Amino acid sequence: MEFKRPKIALIGGGQIGGVLAQLAAQRNLGDVVMFDIVENLPQGKTLDIAEASRIDRFDVSLSGANDYKDIEGAGVVIVTAGVPRKPGMSRDDLLGTNSKIIKGVAENIKKYAPDAYVIVISNPLDAMVTLMREVTGFPAGRVFGQAGVLDSSRFASFIAWELGVSVKDVNALVLGGHGDTMVPLVRYANVAGVPVMEMLERKYKDPAKAKEVMDAIVARTADAGGEVVRLLKTGSAFYSPASAAIQMAEAVIKDEKRILPVCARLDGEFGVNGYYVGVPAVIGGKGVEKIVELSLNETEQAMFDKSVNSVKTLVDDMKRLGLL
Ligand code: A3D
């Protein structure tokens, strides 16, 4: 038998696509083919990254493509095709433009990489994952979205910065749709096992002040994408979304069984039927292998329901516009 490196196809060679290619190579995850509709762009980016192979010590190959045929044999496909938002836009404003793009991308993935695991990053995330699944017809566990890993990392970072502790010791989880209604779960957030609220109350010696600080962290988490957009002005975050998606791809390729918050299809879990939303799940060699359920109190459940409803509204909009 002949051993072969895994093949990773990146659909979209823009800001996130470029960082994805570089991280996949630096981690020796597999051979990378980057597809984009812009002629020479993916060829140029991948050549640039490949020429650092001696410095970054990787043997995987990188190539660019303007023909979908080149993604044949891909085991993992990461999709960033589409447009990012600009200041003043919400993710939902991208629905019309990106739906049309994702539909075409999905048809080609179905044709050329019918066995692939598909990780979607394009916004509005939950709606685009839904569309990808619908058009490819792949099993639900093979199509999922990146949002929760990044949103949770943002939440964890803000907690670590506030408490002056290593972010490596912070566990923080964000549930729900990838939009303004996302649900950072304060009650489950902890630092090396100690509840975050206890840490904050000890720091400020005032429960009201601790709550005020946490409310600000929660609000900043929900607005974190917008904060970066307002600073960049020309596009949205791209380093951190790429890191997040690579963690997910690595969990699949190495069958790690990581528990990661991802946009996954729910079939009764969390009381939701037939919709894609952000929840913790076991990610391994079979993609989304299991949804990890956890109990929510009344307030958390109400926030989660609101977030799920905003995803449902977007999916309904796609149906109304004939996009789904
Ligand atoms: P950008 O740098 O514009 O790259 C998008 C690329 O897609 C460009 O190179 C385009 O040429 C390409 N493209 C356009 N149409 C097609 C097509 N039909 N087929 C193939 N490629 C095409 O954007 P970006 O990389 O900054 O962001 C990409 C997407 O990710 C956007 O929709 C963002 O909103 C989204 N995003 C998601 C997150 C999440 O955490 C979910 C975070 C940040 C950005």
C-alpha cells in the first residue's frame, strides 16, 4: 500500500484563505489546494507560502487553482468564498450575495469532493452552513461551521486579560448562532476549575461590580467581530477565524475527538429540530460525531431560544428569496 498525505481544499483565497493555507502548511496537516475565481490569486498566495517551506520546515505541497477539478480527492474542504462585511454592516446583510456564491461552491464540492468533510466560515454563518448541507446533500455530520471556536476564544481571551491569568487556564463557551444574539455562558466559564464569577468577586470584593465587569465582557464578546471590522474598515477578522477553523480541521484529520463549539445540525438536542446552531460537539474522524448537551437555566435558555430564533428567521429569509 502507498501512504498519502491528506488533501485539504480551501475554497476562497482571500484574507482568511491565505492564513488557512499558511497554518495548514506550518502544521504539516496535509497538501493544500487553494481555489479562487480570481485568476492567479491562489497560485500567487500558495507559491509565496510554499517558498517559506525551508524556514517553516514543512513538506506538504501547496497549489492554487481556478478550476474545481483540482480539489478532487480532498478529504477536508474549508469554505471562505464570499464577501466580508464592512463597517455599518451586520453579518446578515451578506445573505443575498453570499447565498448565491455558496450555492455554486456547494454544487462543485458535491461534484468534485463528494466524500469530503466541509467546514464553512462564510457569513452569515449558520445560514451558509444550512445551505451548504442542503445543496451537497452530505450527511449532516460532514457539514459544519466555524464560529463557536472563535467566539469562545474571544470570550476566554477577554476573561484572561481581565483577571491577569494565562488564557490556557480559561475554559469559556459560547453557544447559539454566530450573530449579535450569541450566548456566552458565564455560569460555565472557569479558570482552572474555579468559576469566573468567584474570581471576579474576589478581585473586586463587590458582587455588583463583578457582575458589571462580566456584563461588559459578555457584550464585548458578542460585538468582537464588529470591533475588528470598525478598526480594519476594509474587511473583517481573518487571523483568528483561520486559527479556529484549522483547529477543527486538525481534530477531523487526526481523529482527535476534541470537544469544540461548532455550528452543527441539531435533531432534538437542546430542544431544536432540524436547524444548524452553535453547540459543543465531539469532533473527530467522522466529523461531528456527537452533540454534547448541557443544562441551561431559565435565563440561559431564553437567550439560547432568542439566538436560535434569529437563525430560523435567516433560514426562512433564504427560503422566501428562493435561495434554499
Ligand atoms: P475576502 O478576503 O474577501 O475573501 C473572500 C474570497 O472569496 C475572495 O478572494 C474572493 O475572490 C473569493 N470568492 C468570491 N466569490 C467566489 C466564488 N464564487 N468561488 C470561490 N471564491 C470566491 O474575505 P475574508 O477571507 O476576510 O472572509 C471570508 C468570509 O468569511 C466572509 O463571508 C466573512 O464574513 C466570513 N467570516 C466569518 C467569520 C466567522 O467566524 C464565521 C469570521 C470572519 C469572517
